[in-house]
Amino acid sequence: MGVPGHSKLAEPVRASSKPNVKPLRQKQGPIEQGVKRGLEKLIDTFQQHGLLVECQLEYNTPILPTGNCLLRYLGVMPAYSAADDALITKLVTFYEHLKDSPAPSHQATVLLFDPRNGSLKAVLDGSVITAKRTAAVSAIATKLLMPAFAEVLCILGAGVQAYSHYEILTELFTFKEVRIWNRSKEKAEKFASSVHGPVRVCSSAQEAVVGADVIVTVTMAAEPILSGAWVKPGAHINAIGASRPDWRELDDELMKNCFLFVDSKEAALTESGDVILSGAEIFAELGEVLKGTKPALPEKTTVFKSLGLAVEDAVAAKFVYDAWSAAN
């Protein structure tokens, strides 16, 4: 997914303290390059302005189950950014599936509008945009918060977000070892066999976590699957799953003994079970670190709790549309 002559993603925030940052590899195809440029634009916007949201709302509508108690939601995420001339609404469904369902748990569509007159300009695959932009923001957090000389990457979960996080983190940083754990060992093995580098499949979450420098949790867990007792002091965790106020991926020990960073304090205090149920104190928003008003603390144990912002979808969708328009 590299872009010829331009690699803003690969520029280390503090080059002297992040020796394992490496240049991006080249990927084939104009669509891949367009998505990459969109992610670079997203990161550039965050680096210049922090997580600036000019207008953002979110609505979640529960879908009544038919004969079972599985959770189902339809989310509506509108956002407007005058700086990027971007007006969008993302429609996203979240369905908790029975074992081995062929359908993904999250599916999304992004509608891009003309801010001047409100007309619909494009309908985009929101699932791809969501996966890519979520991983891109995690990459920003990792660059800022991970320990120097990080060698081991651990991923808990083997779904769509596991793939997107593996892709961008292994492109940006050099890890000596990558580990994965998933409740379904078959899915973990499928992940390991389908990505471009060697991945060690672990039989337990603890086996995967112990000694890891960077940990990514991308699961559908409703109860903690990551224990603070397993986490190496000074490690960095990107917590992506558990996006409901009564769901958790991280236990109290970890949440209360880390420096907690979030994309949005307001969202974290109303939507994140990891934050709400643990009572953990939020140290800073990621945007505050990017603006320089709060320190990154890469020498400490850090958690970045990601819930996602619609403005991320707006910036990414607008850039993908502009790249497509220029090519056509």
C-alpha cells in the first residue's frame, strides 16, 4: 500500500527513540494506493489539528432478535468537516453471530454528500474504510506510545480488524515476532497462513501476551480476555473491541495501572465498558498528544481505547472519492 515518493506514515514521531520504524513497502494497484493516500491524509489531518470534529453525532438502534438473544444494532454516524469539504453519513450494522457464520459481525456503507447542496455524490464500501481508518489511528497511537526497541507484536482476535492492524503495524514497524490468539484456533491458523509474514499461533491469550511489547485486542469479548498480570511493564495496548458500555476486553488491574489514552473522552465515558466499569482515569485524548498539550509517556504502560470517530470516515471517504474522480 505504499505511495511512490511519499511516505508520511513512515516518518517517526521521535526517530531517535523509535528505531524500529521502517519505510512502507510498495503495494500494487491504484485502488490500494488511493486508500493509502486517504489514510495518509487522515493521519496528516490528525497530526496538524488533533482529533478535530466540527460536527459529529451517533445513533444506535437495537434490532429486535428473532428467536434468539444475539445482539443486533444499526448505527448511524454523520459527520461534517469544513476543512476537508467532507459531509458523510456511515450506516453500520453490528450483528453478534452464532459460531462459524459466513457474515462478518460489522458491515458498513458510507454515503458521501456535496456540502454545497446536499446531493449524494457517492456510495462507498464502509467496511473497508472502517477497517483501514481504525488501524491507521491505532498506528498513530502506537508510534506515539509504544516502548523504544519494541520487538514482539501480539494480536488477540482474528477478524477483519486483526488483518488491517497486522498489515499497517508490520509495514510501519519491525517486529522480531508476531503472535496471535483467537478463541477459534482454526481462525487463528487461517490468519497465520494468509498474511505475508511469519505468525506464531498461541494456544492461550496469556501465552500470546506475556513478553509482548505491543498488544492489539480486536475481539468480540463481553468479559475481559486480557489480564494486567500478563502485561509486560511499559507495553502498549491498542484496545479496539468492546464498543458497548457493558462489554470489556481488559481487566481492572490493567485499566487501573496504565496511562489511558482515548480518541474521545466523551465517547469513552458513555460507550466503553472498559473505561466505565473499571472506573479508570483518562489521562489524555490522542489529539492532545498530537497537539503537544499532553505527553506521550512511551516509557510507561499505556492503553489506547479506540471507539472510532465519524470524522475519520469523512476524511478517508472524501480522499478515496477525490482519488477516484481524478483517475476517471
